Amino acid sequence: MRFLPLFILFFILSFSEAFATHNRAGEITFKHLTGFTYEVLVTTYTKNTGRAINADRCELEIDFGDGTMDTINRTNGLQPSSNLCSHRHVGVPIFGKEIKINEYRTVHSFPGPFFYTISVEDPNRNADIRNIDGSVSVPFYLESQILVSGINNSPELQNLPIDEGCVQKRYEYNPGAVDSDGDSLVYSLVACRGAGGLVIPQYQFPNEVNPGTNNQISINTQTGTVTWQAPQTIGEYNICILIEEYRKDQFGVPVLVGNVLRDMQITIGVCENDPPVIEKLEELCVVAGEQLVIPIVASDPNGDVVILTATGEPLGLENSPAKFEMPTTGDSVVTRDFEWQTTCDHVRDQPYQVVFKAQDFGHSVDLVDYEVLRIRVIAPAPDNPIAEPQGNNIIVSWDKSICNNAIGYRIYRLQDSLGYEPDSCVTGVPAFTGYGLIGTNDGLNNISFMDDNGGAGLIHGQLYCYMIVAYFADGAESYPTTEVCTELKKDVPVLVRVSVNTTDETNGSDTIRWTKPTELDTDTQFPGPYHYRIYQSVGNTGNLKLVGQTNEDADLENVDTVFVDTLINTLDDQHYYLIELHSRVPGAAEPVLTGSSHNASSVYLSSIPSDNTLSLFWTEDVPWTNREYEVYKFNQVSGDFELLATVTEPAYEDTDLTNLRSYLYFVRSIGGYSAPGFINPILNNSQIHTGIPIDLEAPCPPVNPFIESDCDINENSLTWGNPNNYCEDVDDVIGYNLYFTPVLGGELRQIASYDSLTLDDTIFTQVKEKSIAGCYAITAVDSFLNESKFSDPLCVDNCPIYELPNVFTPGGDGVNDFFRPFPYKFVESIELEVYNRWGQKVFETTEPDIQWDGTDMNNKQHLESGVYFYVCTVNEIRLVGIVPRVLKGYVHILQQKDFRPSGN
């Protein structure tokens, strides 16, 4: 009788063990074929000895994330005669390990552009995984996500996900991911998944099994190298590495286009050796066309044999691949050059990554070290940039990029020279240079650009500098050209001053100054004589009018270049000026316009008053660049203007002033042109401005408002705090306004003002007879009659009382003759109906006092003594409005004739 249970127990244990040795690692990758069609590859790693073969998977079920599923067959390895699978593939063993690789490959067409999650779930992991409780019963789950849109391939993982490490020895691992699309890869450690793709309950990262300060596990988000500082306990551990692909959109913003989740297994054992060390490698940038030669050096602290290998995209390129002889071995130290002859075909936005692996040899567990070399291949700058002025424009040109895969050029401009030289890994023109993008040329052969300042024309007197970069389809940019600078020809007058001389409403004046043209064709095109015409407008939208001109018969050298515009309103108006140069050309009936300046305005100063403060600000519109401003203030004691401050922005705040007092200011701008040959600095004064500070700011509302209500005496008492004692920068509250509404949510109306501040806390009492219900709010008023916001509302309700007696004795003796309520309050009206015992109504009223004398309303006769029933709806005055309350009861009428004593 004992045999059957023992047999069953043995069968169960054997069955569990079979399944306990199954899935150990894996991932799902994909490759674009055409349109929405992709090849999908599921790779798993399983033990291939002992009873593990009983859990072998000839096929797997896959979910494509688009509502469809399929069963896919294993596609790698041959089929022995004993194989039970219907197809001829059994997987491929990994040399030196009791593990085999299983590949399940299929082709799938997705229905359209979307983000899909491809997943596989298998019932079994192996048993005794230390960081997964009950791992034998935890499903093995893999997934990858793909954005189906254009060409998109997942990264290929070139290093196996089955690895070994040693107790108390630093462990390193790198998946060796290569992305053929050049997408940016971001790595992270995540919790492993189980049934339904959910995080495995109570999953622990390996370092959490035996926590300790020297036992941390981490991953480099850029390179993908996993580092486990010092494993504490032998056994098998599973970690999951999420590898995300990012690709820049048309705006240069990285967008997630896919990811791969690798589930891998690490076996920690006991060993005496230490891992080898590869010398540190820094990220490199190389100009396309140059040859890169980098020595890779690895050494072993124990003097062991070192095997040096490498993985990475440069090694597998079709065009000019990198070279690294491997495996390279050596005793204790090994050195091998990494060589790469780069070409323009290698230019891309994201760096290439080569993962070098050094492994010692001859131990029960061979330890490794990883070092990652990141390489950016950058296109050289276009050669021979040239900038030539043409009228009010500048023509910029350059040589075609030597990289024929460039798809266009970007043109950047700066006023003034910077002398910028980029660092070796900085492409394009960074924003910190101050250069701004002014144009884009599409096409490799489109190698000139006309800068007309967006149609407005460039400014005479400014030095314009340009840099050009080539750009590529994936967003990569070349180095910028050397800075090339020029200026427009000095063939027109250039304004250098518009300064207010006199501030007045009618007798104001401005001084205007300009430079003479020095590159004007005076021999043939415009031989002279010459004169200038000065135009002025009020504001930038006013019509220009001629306000003066110089002598028409002067030669160019002797024509005056200063003009004073008088009898104008400089107190209220900002004036704009333009200068025209005219030449009397032989044969022309009238002088010919040879050129004109750009408009330039005076500096106009304004202010915004506030409490003890004036906020000064000023405007100007000038063709030169103002670098700073001096703010002057009139000193009543010295009788002169004194420098108050120097600022770089057109604004200044003057504080600690006296309200309602007048203050005088003017501003002097300091600037200049970036091209040589002009006055520097250019100084211009604003008009004299009068500002008067005034408190226009509302004070704080009263603080800590509180209300007490007494229904017995019909009184509400309010208290609140004086804002002068509580609110920062508030010291001139002189009174309060009180607002009230009798119903909740009603409009607040002012009911009182309070202008005594003799107490720190203020009290207001209101006595009301009919109703004390309502809401109050309080505002503070300062010395400039600015009123604050409402305080927090304070609301109270009535305490309605209305009760009726149960007996009265009509008869006219003056005692209890009427049916009426006891003393009541807060009642607007009632609706009373009284019925006799036959249900006939004998009395009704809406008066709260009632005053019923016991007569029948139908015949005016006194009712008989007896009990009568009443229904009374009491309309109470409440905070929310009139609220009805129903009273029901009986009243006993006792006619006096019925209880008087009879005579003898």
C-alpha cells in the first residue's frame, strides 16, 4: 500500500525537476523587411543535459501585439533521428557550457503604423534562482516593442546572456548591442517579468539578496556595461536589461522607436583569480576620412593568460570596416591596435560603440573586464567660405562638402566677430556662441545664400560674420566653417546720434548726427554737388516729414553732418529720424537720391508708479547696438543730475521714495556699431522725465476674521486683525469696509465703514431683529483709498423657534382666549390649517401670530369643546433662504361655558 504514494511522489519530483532546468535567458529581436513586414527572432537559452531535454520546446506561441498570435517553430540546429519534433531543428549547443541556443524565426506583417508589443510566455524557468522565489513555478516572459513607421531594426546583442562570476569579485557584463539604424541606445536594469508580462512578485535585484554597501549592481545608461561590485553568495541570478532605441524627429527631439528586453542569467561560483583590467578608453571624435589607430591594452593582476576580443558595429561595416585581430592572447599583458579608416559614409549623429572584452583563462570560472570605446565620425567643415556685400544684402558662398551624403547646409550669422573654434566633439554652431540660424539650403550643390535680413535689408555700420555647416539625413552636422566676416559698403549716410537736448512740450530739441559715405562712386555715378535731407516722424508709425536740409552746392567733404531739430515736443513724444543723401547729377532736372540711412529714434523714458517706488523703463529703435545705460536722478541738494545706476537692460526700479513727491530722471544710452570706422561709444540722452510714486497697490485683506452669533439677543459680533501688524510691506491701512448678504451665495453689499485703528484687533457688532443669518466679508482701505480683496467670508445661520400650544379656552375672559404660538423668532410666515374630527377645515391662516378665537371660519360660530387636528408649515428664515418645516398636532378647545360650575 506504500508503493503507490512513493511512486507518485517520485513522479512529481521528476516532473518538477524536468521543468526546473528549462528557460534561463533570452530576448526578442526584429529586422525590417519591407513596408510593415518584419522578421521576428525569439532567442532562448536552455540547459541541454539531464532531464532538461524533457522540457525542450520545439515551438513557441508568440503574441504580435496587434491582436494576432502564432505558433513558431525552432529554426536552428539539425534534427537527430531520436528527435520528437516534427521539423528538423533542435537548437545549437554553446561550446564549453551545458547550454544551447534556440532560435524561433518568423515573418509577420503588421496592420499599419503603431507601437506594438511583441511577447512570448513559456511556463518554466529553472529552479533555485536565488533572486526569484519559487522560480520553478514562475513563467519565463520576453517582450520587445516596435514603432512600425519607416525602417526600424532592433539592436543586435552580440554577447551571450549566460555568464559567470565569482564571490567577492567585481563582476562585469556588456550585451554588445549594435544598432544598424544608428539609433541612440539607452540601457537600464529593470525587474524581470512573469505571467502576463507583469513584474515577478517579490522579485529582487541580485544585490538585494545579500544587501551591503559593497554589493551594488548598476548599469551604465550609455554603454550598457553592468557592474556588480562584489557578489556575496554563490548560485544563479537573473537580471533583465531594457535596451531602448531613440531617434530624433524633424524637430531634433529624441523619440522612442523600440526596445528589447533581455532576460539573462549569471552563475556566481567560488574562485581565487581576479578579473583582468583593460586600460580606460575615452570617447573619441574623428574627422571623416582620417584613420583612427587606438592601442587596446589589457593586463591580469594574477599574471594569467588574457584573451582580448571586441564586438561592435564598426567591425561589421560593409564599407571600410574597422580592424581588430582577435582573439588576441598574451601572458599577463596583451596589446592590440584597433584600426579604422573612416569615410564620409560613416558620418552619423550618434556615436559608434565598440565593446572590448578581456578574459583570463584556465580557471573554474574565467573572469572578464569590459571597456567601451565610443567614436563619433564627424564630417569636415565646408571649405572656402566667402561673404561679399551687395547693396543692402550680403552674398555668402562656400565649397561643396566633400561628403557627398550631405543633404544640405545651414547658415548662421552673428553681428561682430567671435573667433569661434569648435572643440573636437562639438558639431554645428552651438547656441552659446550667440550665432543664430538665418537660413537652410537643401541639396548638396546649393552652395550660396543671400542674406537680406528676412527682406528688411542689413544695416550699414554692422560687421556681419557667418559660419556654415553641412547636415545629413539623420540629423548629423559637420564642423562649422571658419568664421567669415564683412560689412556693407559705406556708400550711404549712417546715423550715429539721436539725443535729446532740451525737454519741453513746445520748445524741445534733438541733436542728430551721421557719418559721411566713404565708398560712394563720386567720379562717375554720383559726381555731386551734394546735400542731405533730414526727415522726422513722431513715433514709429508716424509719417516722415522733411524738417531740414543742408546747402545744395557743397562738395561731399564739406557737407555738414549735424542737425538740431527744434521747437518739438520732447516731453511727450519720441522722435524718429532718417537721413537722405542727394547728388546733383549732370543732365538730371532734380537732385538724385544716392542712398539713405536706417531710421533711428531718441531714447524715450517712462515710469510706472507704485508704493514708494518708481519703475523706470525706456524704449529706443536704433541701428547700432546699445551695450549699457546710465540712469541719472536729480539731486535737490546739489541742484544737478547725479548717476544713480548703470544697467544692461532698459529698465530700473528706484525704491525708498516718498509717495506723491516729484522725481526727475534721464537715461544715457552707451553703444556702437560692430564695424570699424564709426564713433565709439555712441552716447544719447533721453528726455527728462518726471515720476511721482503713488500707492496703487491694494493692501492685504483683514487677517484672522472671526464671528460669534447669539440667537438669544439677535446679535452678530465680528473681529479681525489689523493688516498693518501682520502683512509684509503693509503699514498704511486706515479703515475697513464691511459687506453683507443675507443668503449664502448672494451679492455682498457694503453695510458699514470703519475708520478707527485704535485697536490692533477691530470689532463690529450688528443687531438684527428679524434675522441674523447671512455672510460677512471685510476689506481693508489704505491711506490712498486702495481697497483690498475680501477677507475669507464669515457666515452664520438663524436658530428658528416656533411652537404651538395643545389647549386654549376661548370665551372672552381675557385668559388664554386665543390659539397662538409661544414666543417665536426667525419665521417669515406660516400656512396653518385646522380640522375637526370629521375632517372638515374649520380654520386657516398665514399669519405667524395666528390669534384664532375658536370660531368656525365657515359659519362664524363658536366651535364645540373638543380635540382638533392641525397641520402647520413654518417658513423659517435660514442662511440658504426660506426653508419650510411642517408641524402636525392636536389642539384641545375648552369652551368656558362647558367648565363653569352650575348654580344651586
